[in-house]
Amino acid sequence: MTHLNRRSFLSLAALGAATATLAACSGGAATGGAAAAPYTAPAKDLSATLTYAIWDASQKPAMQKIVDKFNAVYPNIKINIDVTPSKGSAYWTKIQTLASSDSLPDVFWMNGPKIKLYAENNQLLPLDGLTAAKAVDTSNYPKALVDLYTVGGKLYGVPKDFDTIALFYNKAMLKEAGVAEPTADWTWDDLKTNGAKISKFYEGKGVYGFSGDLTGGQTSFYNTILGAGGSIVSADGKKSGYDEPGSIVGLQFWRDVIDSGVSPNMQQLTDTLATDMFTSRKLALLMDASYIVRPTHEALGEDMGVVALPKGPTSNQGVIHGLANVIPANAKNPDAARAFVAFLGTKEAAEIQAETATVIPAFNGTQQAWVDSVPGAGLQVFLDAAQTASPYPISKNTSAWNSLEGELLPQAFAGTKPVADIAKALATKMNDALSAES
């Protein structure tokens, strides 16, 4: 239901089936995984063949360069990169099927909404042995990402890359409408006021001042909830935060910008992604993630600008999400797999990713090439945001309440029912779903 849909996570029905399947594979109740095995780097002549499962074909060239570098150290470990496009949930459907037959790939990409599901059902190998041996140093990655992939006190994924959120703007459109470019000092009120000026200037042309993708929270309402001092789910994944006063204020923000005409209405945003409206110059200001930088710059060129999120009642804090590399609990070649995952988490591997400008590598201090990929666009804001961002909100069965968000929140944004009533109803249903995870 969030922009993680572009990373394609399971539907509620599929995830429910996956939960049952994974629990059955682990012998029933989730126990939180096996103990982490001690790790010693294997001999350089170790021979093995590994499958590395990913979902983004555009990243395969960079992944192959990393494999080539790894093979300079371990020439006899052959790694086959298996790309399954995320469109239509194909990747996660495949992973679920392979989990049910105890044949998961030797190393594969994992995202935040799935980590607890797979880790707590004993499908993943704990990686604390890598950290204990200093083969992986978690201080090299944003703490929020490390926390995201730590379940029951054990690290299950080595961070690969991350997304943070900022305010994109079209320089030419703002100039034409007589609105100054946004600054880091902007507040929600500044955004609303200037967004209204833009919408009025372009009135009758189907062009609006501002929006975000309201079909999911990562690039819209999660950030305003945090900016108003609310929360989405408790840190332990046991209780909804939607009925908190700050959360209601954060949701009301979107109702207000729609009601005032600053933003397209809910039906328009359902029919056309806000990102697509922005790249087609139908939207002047957009709240969105770092992963749209490359396609957005290709569409808008030098007209694209980026600035930190406007400050809400308490902060301009946003969410951070990112991918991690994981290993199945029943790995056929655990020594080779751990050696490869450790290498994937190195500065050298991160620098290769940065050169492609496709994603922000998770390894601290390697992101400058990504920032420099669009000179003058202000991409440093995404790195700065990682320092204060909150981890993407998850529980064991994240998709269950993501589905509830998609069912109820559009009514609040569209004006069908009061925001506070919807928020409280969502919290009640979400708490029922969270209780069912135990």
C-alpha cells in the first residue's frame, strides 16, 4: 500500500497464506530463529555455487560488478544472479513458494515489511556471527536500518541501500507562478500557502500546487504523522498509533490540502500516481522518496529541485526504508553465503552501487557519488534525513494493517468521514490484526 508497492510486497491474502506456510515450515510456532553460528572467513579456495535473488534488473550490472570483485578474492565461488521482476508481486510469490519447499535462494534481497515474517518463522540465518567476527560492522550503516533488520535482538539482514523522503519541486513552474523556491525553513503553513498560490495560478489547467502519494504512507502520511509527534505502530509492533493526537493531526494535513484545492482530490490521486503527475508537470511540489530521483531528473532535467521536508508541529522527521541481503536458515553453503553477504556489506561494494546513481548505498560515507549524480539538485538532503529518520513501521504481518490503511484512510482523505473517526476506527482494527500475530 505504500511506495513499497514499487518494490512489490504481498497482498493481504497472499501474505496470510505465506504466514501459515512459513509457520508450517518452521514446525509451527515462530521461535525467532536459530542461534547465530560463529564465523571465520573461509579459505580462499572454497568452491561453491550460489544463487543471488534480486528483483531490479536495472541494478543487475552493479551487482555483477560486485560479484566480479568478490571473485577476485574467492575465485571458486560461482554466483548466479537471478532477477525476478517485482511487478505483480512476482518476486515475493516466488520467494514464498521456495520457502514452502525449503529451497530458498542462497542469498536474496529482503525488505522491511517482510523481515519479521521470515525471521520469526525460522526461515533466515542469524548474522550475528558476522558482526562478532567484525566481518560486518553495523556502525557503518544508519542505525534505523540496522534496527529494522534486527529481530528478537538478532541481526538477520546486512543493509544494502536506503530511501528517505524529501520535498521535490519544479523550478520552472514555481518561477512561472511567482513563488520562491522552498527552503529548509519552510513549515507546513508555508507549504499550504505557496501550494495554494500555485494552484490558483494554474486554475483550470489541471495543475496543482502540491501532493504526495496517498495510496500509501511511506512518501506521504507516515511523514506528516511523525512531523506532528504521532506514530504508526509501536516499536515492538504490538499497538497501533493511529489514535494518538499527533497521528490524527498528521492525517488531517492531507484532508486540508485536498479540501483547499492545493492538492488533487483522492480520486485523481488514485487514477494517476502523484509522481507521474509531477514528472508530467501537472504538480509543482511533491513529497516523495530518494528512489525517484533518477527517473524524475530524466523527465525534468534542471527544473528538478529537492529540499528537506517542511517542518510540522514537532519536526520534519520522515521515515527511512532500505533493502538488506539475507541468507536462508537452511543454507546449503553457509560459509560461502556468509562470505558473500559480508562482502556485499563492504565499502567497496557500496561504492560500486553509488556509481550507478540508482540507489543510495547504506554504507556510511560512500554516498557522495550518488549525491553528485545530479549536481545542483540538493540531494544531500536525503543523506541528512537518514540521521533523524524513523525506521519504516512494521510488525510480523505488516501487510494485514497496510490493507486496513488502504481500506479506511481514503475515506478520511476524500472527506467521506471525519479524519479523527477514521483514525480511531483504523487503530481499533489494526490492534485486532496485531493481536492476531501473537
